[in-house]
Amino acid sequence: MENIISNINKAFDHRVRLGIMSVLMVNEFADFKTLKDLLGATDGNIASHTKALEKKGYIVVQKSFINRKPNTRYLTTVTGKKAFKKHLEALEKLLNTDIMLTGTDK
Amino acid sequence: MENERYLKDLSEIKNMMSRSSKFISLSGLAGVFAGGYALMGAIIAMWLLEGNVSPFSLPDLSGSVNFLSSSIITSLVLIAIIVLVLAIGTAVYLTTRKAHKNEQQIWDTTSRRLIINFFAPLFAGGIFCLVLLQYGLIGLIAPSMLLFYGLALVHASKYTFGDLKSLGYAIVTLGLIATQFMEYGLYFWAVGFGIFHIIYGIWMYNKYDRNKA
């Protein structure tokens, strides 16, 4: 049990960060606007959460210009993918253990 | 209570993964309409061809198209284009409506990806059919249209409902069978583009749209 909880990654412990990682796991990349629209979050919200994930080394940021407009793309790193998978597994295990302990299947 | 939060987390993750990679506002009803237009187009084409020697029974495949007057060919191409425009127009309209209802954007990464991946094989197929026309290989046009359209669907299915794949394979199979019965090309065309679309559209509508309406 201890072990499972230690696998729950605090860096993903927020709806927006979880969302950002989920989107980036199944897409090659996502730009700022796409993330914003998908998650229904504000500019500042996305900016601060992506920054936090970037600091952890889970995602990288690529800035470029498309038609002279600045465009920011986010991609997951290998570390980020691994960490997120581990987090997912921990979530699943935690739920399974709980079902076994209480005997309720929900 | 922690538990409930984790469950919510997991469902949120699943939701985000599918919403960001698949365009799920594609309307099933649009398929029914597309099938209807295709059937109407096929019926008009049959009228036009009545009285002509069946254009699809080519005695010599390398022969010319001369025995089919060029005005009829122009009309047939025109019918095909009108069917295509009507089908796409209706699909865009109904899909936009559904996207609004789902509170989704009609023009985002997922829809763009779907459209590019759908039209790339279809465009190649369209050019190929024109080449067949150029060499007078009329009998192969209907099967080729079915084949390329089916492959386009299989290819596009990764970016929307996976169910599209089964329709794609069904149409590819039909196209391959049609190559062996070239004199019935128009009938195969009507079955593939008309009847398959209608069946599939109704099925999709029942599966995804009706309960939510």
C-alpha cells in the first residue's frame, strides 16, 4: 500500500496538469490554443501548469512562428511518458486495492 | 472519498485522450443523406445510359470510349460531382450542428486531421479515375472509386469513430468484387455508395446520436 501511494505523482495532482498530460500522451504535440480549448482553462492557468510540467522535465516547449504569429507547441518527453504511465498504473492499483478491501464494486 | 477523486481522474484522462485525438461529432445522419444522394445519382445515370450500349461492358478494355458519346460522359462526371458536393455539404452542415450541441469546436486539430487523412487517399483516387477515363478504361472506374473511397475511410477511421473502419473494409471488398463484374459497375456503385451508406448511417445514428438528442 505504501508503495502504491508513493507512485502517485504529485506533479500530476491537478485537473489541468492531468489533462495536459493526457492530451500529449496520444498526440504528437499540441499547441497552446488546442490545450486551452480542450481543457476549458484560462491562458494563465495553462501557462503556469505547463511551466510546472516543463520544470519537472515531463514536457518540452517549442516556440516558432506560423505566418508571423508566435506559436507554442508542447510535447511530452520520454521521462514524462514514463512518469505518467506509472501514475496511471498507481491510480488503477489504488482503486483495485480499495475494491478488494471494502468488497464493494463500484 | 479519495477513491472517488481517483476514479474521476481516470475518467477525465480517458475523456481527454479521446477528445484530443478523435473527432467525435461526425453525424450519422449525414451518412444516410449521402447514401440517398448517391442512389438518386445512380438512378439518373441509369436513365442517361438507357438506350446506349451498356457502357460498362467493354468488349476490349484497351479500346476507346468513342462508343459512349462525350456528352454522356460529361453528364456522368457532372452527376458524380453534384452527388459529392451535396453529400459533403450535408455532412458539414449536420456535423456543425452536432458539434454545437456537443459544445465542441468544428474546426480544431482533430477535425483538421480527419479531413486531411480522409481526402489525401480520396484525391489520389479521383486523379486515378480521371486517368482511367483518359485511357478509356471505363469499366474500372466504378470499382476504383469504391476501392479508393473504402481505403480513405479505413485511413480516416483512426481520427474519428472506429466504426468507420468496418464501412471502409466493406466498401473495399465490394470494390474488389466489382472488378470481376465490370458490366454491373453502376449497380455496385449504387450499392456501395448508396445502400451501404444508408445502413451504416442509420446504425451510427442509433448508436451515437439518438439517445443524446
